[in-house]
Amino acid sequence: MNLRLFPGLNNFRGITRESARRDVMAGLSVAAVALPVGLAYAAMMGVPPVAGLWAAIAGMLGYALFGSSRTLIVGPDTATCTLIAATLTGMALHSPEERLVAATGIALTVGVGCLIARVLRLGVLANLLSRPVLIGYMAGVAITLALSQLSGLTGVGLRNSGLIHPFLELGRRLQEIQIPTLCLGLASCLLLVAVKRWRPTWPGPILLVVGGCLLSWIFDFPSLGIAVVGEVPAGLPGLSLPVRLEGVDSILLGAAGVLVVSFSSGIVTARSFAARTGEHVDPNRELVGFGAANVAAGLFQGFVVTGADSRTAVGLVAGGSSPLVSVSAALALAIVVGLLSAPLYWLPQAVLSAILLLAAASLFDAKAFMRLARISRVELAFGILAAGGVVGFGVLQGVAVSVGATLLYAMYVSGNPRDALLGRLPGESVLGKLHLNPDAQPVPGIVVWLFESSVWFFNADAFRRRAREVMEQASDVQWFVLDAEAMTQADADAVEALYELKRELDDRNITLLVAGGHGQFRMALERSGLVKKIGRDKIFGSPEQAVEAVERWRQGAPATLA
């Protein structure tokens, strides 16, 4: 019963004492990163800063109980928070309290919308994300995440984004680099690398956070020009139902856009990390997980959450392997907000940047790009396009461009299917492709033509063109066997193309036979009258049966219907 009510509990199976210890340590690392991120996003949206922490706490617990991924961490996201901020500004809300009520209403609406989408099984839209797109997305996120840490590591507030411009700006502002901050950041990176290499069982990020806070307090890092996290608001949220009758239409409209963006971003993140860990992610189950996370965030005075790439990466690098990471991170944030907010004032920003930089380095999978290069240069190009789009235009824009290019390529391939002429293989009863089998010989007086796709409106012209070319190249032929083994569907354009093929063959005194075909294709032939036009005795189960029937007819023997 518990598994039916809370399907995410199934992901807690198999946890051992050793893996639980790693997951708890990983959760503390995630909390260390989620804390300043939550505060920053809340400030960007103009809501009370602590709302970002409330959203992270409630969202992670909600997803842990209902989500399908064992390793995904949810939290505030740049794209969704930017959309929410624009919606709140458009509603002319100015006070942080008013904006928070509207933001929680949007979160609750997004959560309910995700659950409705699950009932309608709209998770199938996630199938548009091909593996090259996921690999490229992950690489783009890694590069973007790494570049975004330049400010924290150098103390220079960089304004440019992209792959080149941040370095150019940093080169122009070398005199502004804070040497103490740079030294601390580099030392933190070296410490994490050393711990990972020589003491992999040690919780490197946690040790770094604790040590960074302690050194910052002892040596008063702010007086040395080293930026720290600063004041962390205290207090846990209470359960409340956000009610705001004014501007309901704006909230619903804004929530619709946020739902599309948050699910798109979240499912890309979930599937990308699942591809790294060998995990299977069910998009429809993810709708339930995201829905539960956002309903919880809305009820506990937070805002919209979705898959968080940086925090998920930190959890994986720290050895996390189950939803216990999310639970541990949420509890750690709750303890900090409730009891221990004061010590985190001293946490250096450079320490957080070092943790994120090492997490970014672990995301870039050069071997995956090498595998794509071996499989298909076209798919390698899609992966590079996705990575470049994410870096150059942003996560969602980059994914949208690469998905669009993938779909266009799929349409091109579907619109220009391969075809082949078949012939007899020496000593074999089956037919083989002539261009792949040098020993195969055409069957005298018979053309056997394989069209390797169903015929649709977008490839019907290609079907007509290639059929005419085959007919024109054939000589001394009385029989034309259409191998329809690959045909499972047929629309009105397909039926018309087959009628044209029949008429043109009749004009050349060539008999048409159809071999193979499945389900909807065969029914379309029946409903359209093509079966009667061609003749039931000229429709067979395979091209071999069709050729055998022709040879019996030549000998004057009757051929049975296959």
C-alpha cells in the first residue's frame, strides 16, 4: 500500500549501511550548494530570501516520495525563476509578501498541471530527446556551470556569458582579481582533487565547507576582501494554502508557461543523468514526481522547482546513489534554517565555486562524444550543436534548437527512405539485396523491389520517383513484386501512390504483386479497394512466395494465396 501511495519509496530499496553513509554525506554536500542558490533565486524573484530554502526543502522531500529517478535532485532553476519573476512583475506586485503569495500559487498550479499531464500521458513528448541531444546538453551544462564559477573564483563580477566573452572580459579586468579569493579557490580545487584521488571515501565537499567556514571565522575573510555567503534567514515554513483571487488569470497563464519550461528542463536533466548512471527514467512518472514536488513547495510557501543539474552533479560526485541524498539535503537545510544559520554566514563563495567547478568537470563526457563519432558523424554534429546551443543561447533554447534539428533530420530520412532490388542468393531459398550481395542474381523476368519504409504523405513522392526509375531501368520484365515488408501504415497519399504504380505498370503490360505488409497497411489496401484492383491471388506473405508463385504460373500450375 505504501508503495502505491508513495511510488518513490521503491527507490529506497537496496540501500546498505555503507551506501546510506555515502548518501547522507552527499546530501550534506548538496545542501551546502543548494543553500546559497536558493537564496540567490529568491532574491532575483523579489520574494523573501528564505522562500528559496523552503522551496528546496519541500521540493526535495516531495520528489523523493513520488519521483522515478534515484539520483535526481530538484530545486529552483534559472529558466523557471526568470519566467516567474516576469509574471510577478507583469502583475504589478511590488512587496515581497505579495509576490510570494502569487509565486506559491503558481507553484501549486504547476504541480496540479503536472499531475493532469500524467493522467493524459503527455510524458511521451520526452521521447523527442535523442541520446546525442542528451549528451550534448550535459556537456553544455558542464561548460556553462564551469564558466559561471569564474566570478566566484576570482572575485570579479563578470557580466558577459558564453564561451569566449567571459575570458575576454576577465582579461580586460585582470587588475580587479582578488588574489586572496583566487588563492582560496585554487586551493579548494586542489584539495577536492586530492581527496577524490587519494581518499575517495572521505566527504571532500563537507570537509571543505566546514574548514572554509572555520578559517573564514578565524581570519575574518570578509576583511581580506573574500566574499562570503552572508546572513542566512532563519525559520521553518508553515503549511498554508495560497489564496489570491486577484490576478488568477495571470497566475494561470504564467503557470502554463512555467509548466512547459520546468518539465522540459527537468526531464532533460533527469534523462541526461540517467544516461550517465544506466538508470531508466519514466517521463510519466517524472510528471508525478515534479507535480508532487511543486505541490509541496506551493503548500510550504516556496516556489516552482524542477530538475537541478548542478545539485544533482554534486550529489553524484559525492557518491550519492539513492533518494536518501534528497532527504538528507532537505533535513540539513531544515536544521540550518531552524538552528544553524549563523555559522554559514562565514562560508566563502570561492569554496562553493570550487565544489561546483569540480562537479562540472565530472559532467563532461568526452568518451560519449567519441562513441557518437564512431557511430555517426551526423549524430556527433547534433551532440555538438546541443552543447554549443546550451552554452551560447541558454539551456532551453539550446535544447530546442538541437531537438528541432534532430526532427528535421528525422523527417528528411523518413522522406527519403532507402530502397533496394532483390535477387536470388546462390544455394539459398531467401532473396538478398543485389547491391550488398555480389553473388546474388536478379530473377529472370521479375523485378523484386524493396521500399524500406511505410509510405506517407511526406515520402509518397520519393516512392513514385524511385518506382518509375526502377521500371525504366528494367528490361524484358513481366512481373513487378513490391516487397512491402517494411510497410506497417498507409495514408491517403500512400493509397494514391500505389494506384498510380498499378496504372503505370498496366500501361507497360507488367503485372503487380504485393509481398508482405502488416496490420494497418493491409487494412488500408482492403478499405481502398486496392486488393480487388490488384487481385487477391497476387498478394503474398513474402517476396519469396511471390517469386515462387510466378514461376509456377509460368509452368502452367496454379499458385495458392500465401
